[in-house]
Amino acid sequence: MHRMLGLNGSPGTIPDVATGRMRSGSFSSRARLGARTSWSIAVAPGRGGAPLRPLIVLHGRGGDHRSAFGDQLGLDRFLAQAVAQGSKPFAIASVDGGDHSYWHHRRGGEDAGAMVLTEFIPLLADHGLDTRRVAFLGWSMGGYGALWLGGQLRSPTVAAVVAESPAIWHHAGDTPPGAFDDEQDFTQHAVFGRQSQLTGVAVRVDCGTGDGFYPAARDYARTLTPPPAGGFQPGAHDLAYWRRMAPAQLQFISHHLPA
């Protein structure tokens, strides 16, 4: 009903543009207990010269590294459009984090967050990217992951974090099954109370006002000093909203990440 009434805003459209080179591969992740972990790196067309810095994109629950690209979120096309319009270039890199890992250490030992920090970032360096500074962007489960991993790696290595429709909660009892192992796991990995870990990092928080995560995302944004970029617009927890926000988010990354 809300979408019929237009209360969630206009849907975003992936631009019809040529994309640059995309490299893909996989590795056996020790941090994910041997799981075959696939990844992709996208750059804008014709991009050469000095090594690019990476925007590390963390997918939502049920997604994988492919969710960031192509006819899903389309960030490779939004990047090509942004660079053609004058934005400073960077690379977009995404990796499998598991269906509901929530990008942190889980009971049993699997740790998708450690995979990103200790395996994927070194892999990006091996593929010629400048990982002395990185940025994170994620939506839903990945939005939480962007805040969590950005706070773990911290400034100056982390230049910027974009948390889109982040799956965050005030209380353990509010979380859905699978997000955290138990109340202790929630407490150990909550982003509320750890905002100071993002000191020196440029932060952007976006969430649709029709999204169930809006109240907690709004409350989190209010606790950050300085106030984050982004804001709260008509929108739901869906690709229509995430695609609509992509151009502004990539412009934000372009401003803060490149050398």
C-alpha cells in the first residue's frame, strides 16, 4: 500500500552505461573454517595509472559478493557513471560473508569479519589495490558490518563508512534468530556504545523512514560526533531505495577515499 501511495519515494534506476574491468576469484577462508569464499573487484572503464583504493562492500543477509553488482545493486554501473561525471575513481570490492554471519565472530569459530580484515584486504593488496586506506559500505546486515568493521580497523586506515539501512538494535531481545548467538554475543558486538571507535572516520548513515530499522538507525546517527552525512528519506528496506541512494553514497566515498 505504501508503495502504491508513493510514500517510499521513487525507485532508483541502475544507469545504462558500460562498465570497466571486473576481476573475480575465490579462496578457502581460514577465518570461515575453510569455506570457499568468492569475491569480485570492479573499476571504472579505462582506469589505469596509480593504484586505486578499495571501497569494501558488505552484502546483506542471504546475499553474496555478486549482490553489489550487475542487475542487483549495480554499484559497478553507478561507479562508471560517477567517474564519467567527474568523481575521483576508486575500486569496489565485495566478498562472500555467509548467509547470516553478521560479519563478526560466531559460536563455533567462524568469523566473517576476521576474514575481511586478515584475508580479503591482503588479497586486495595482492591484486594491486592501495589498501593503506580503505572504506566500507554495506546494507542491512552489511550496514551493521560496515559500522562494526570500520570501528575495529579504525582511522587512519579507514577513511569512510557508509551504513545503509543498517541492521542494528538497542536490545538483544529485539534481534531476529541467527543475527547473534545469544545476549552475550550481542553485547560483545553491539555498535551502540562504541561510537568513539569511528573517531576520525567520515561516516554516512542512510535509512528509509518506512524501514523497520529506521528508529534504531536514527538513534545511532544522533549519537555520532560530528553528525554523520546522509539522512532519513522516504524509503523501504529494498533495492529500490538502495539504488536511489547509490549515487550520493559513491560521491561521498569519492570525496573521502582517493589519495
